[in-house]
Amino acid sequence: MNSLDFQLFVSSGGSKMKEEELVNKLLKEHEEFRKAKELHSGLARQLDEMEQKSHLTPQDEIDIKILKKKKLAFKDQMEKILLQYR
């Protein structure tokens, strides 16, 4: 379970299986949810790569903050969609 899945599970207060089933269903059937998840995952990979650097420039630090805000926006978008289907 990745951190997003865990956070969704914890925030839902429901069973892990039901939440996982809902996420999988939305990934297959809901274009907006699928795109948000793909973009969120892509930003997570970019952040991981940037944070692996041994030295961060001031611009790197700014870029990381921007990426984190974008990633959070996609997470919020997915959560709003999930709330509609819970």
C-alpha cells in the first residue's frame, strides 16, 4: 500500500478492501480520477529523484516546493472524487 492509498484508507474510516476496490474501479471507469492519479504518481517520482540529489540548489528547493503543492492538488482532486462515490 503506497502512502496515498494508506492516507485514503485512514481518512475513509472504512475497510481497506472496500477502499482499494473503489480506487481500482475509479481508475478503470473515471477518466478524471485516472488522470489525477497518473499525474500525482509522476510528480511523486519527480520528487523522489530530486530529493535523491546530494546537494540541492536554492532553485531545486523552490522546484520541490512547487512539485509538492501540485502533487497535493492532485491528491485533493482524487479525494473529492472518492467522496462522491463513498
